[in-house]
Amino acid sequence: MTAMDPVDWLDDDQQRIWRSFLRTNSLMNQELDRDLRQRDGLTLVEYGILVSLSEAEGQRVRMRHLADSVIVSKSRLSHQIARLERDGYVRRESCSQDRRGSWAVLTEHGEKALSEAAPGHVARVRECLFDRLTSEQVERLGEIMGVLEDGLRERTRR
């Protein structure tokens, strides 16, 4: 799109839906982050890091891949990993294949913290999202989110 191209403005319904999406996303992230901080002393991003590590083979992930999986910038990831490392939840290991790269590795202490935080977090996610929807709405939401995510991932690959 250039400055000379006409703008295809959102109509009233699209504008309402777009703004509702932004507010809902923000409110959900704030609520889940607040809940995790109060209950478990973890941020939502830190929880996401621990989950990603727990699901990875050998409970270890290259730092550059971890940033993509938890959807944060590399600088924010580095800050979060430093905090998790300080608290004993994660350790960094050098990567023998790439001297510039490093691994983030889940520790036993991190695994324990995650297993303690997960039940409450899952309950809060259910309360904030899934319990408010019918099974048909959940199915439609899953389809919609899949279409949106696939489209955005396709654009980033170009």
C-alpha cells in the first residue's frame, strides 16, 4: 500500500470487533499474569518459558527458538531467563555446535515450580475463557484462531 492508495477503512462492526479483540486480549493477559504473580511468583511470560522447556526434548531449548515459542523479543527473553536462572528454575548451557548460541534448560526446581503453578493457572484459563463459551463456540474459536495464526505465520515466512 502506498500513500496514494485509497484506505479500506473498517466498517462499524469490524471496528467494534477489532477493539473488543484488543481489549479482551489485554485483559486476559493482565488477569492471567496477575493471578500467576500473586499465587506462584511467576509472570505469564516466565510460566510460558517453563512450559516450553518442560515440553521440549530433554527439557532444553535453544535460546533463539525459545523467543519464538513464547512470543517475546530476544532482549525480553534474556531478561526473563536471567530472573528464572537467578531463582534456580532454569540454567543456561553453552551450545557445542554453535559457540554463539546457548541452551535454556529446565531444572528440577523449575519443574517443581511449574507443576505447582499449572493446576491453578489451568483453572484460571478455564474460568476466563472456556467456561464462558459453549462447546460449539470453543470449536468455532479454535477454527478462527487457526485461520488467523496460519495467515500471520505465512506472512512472516515471506
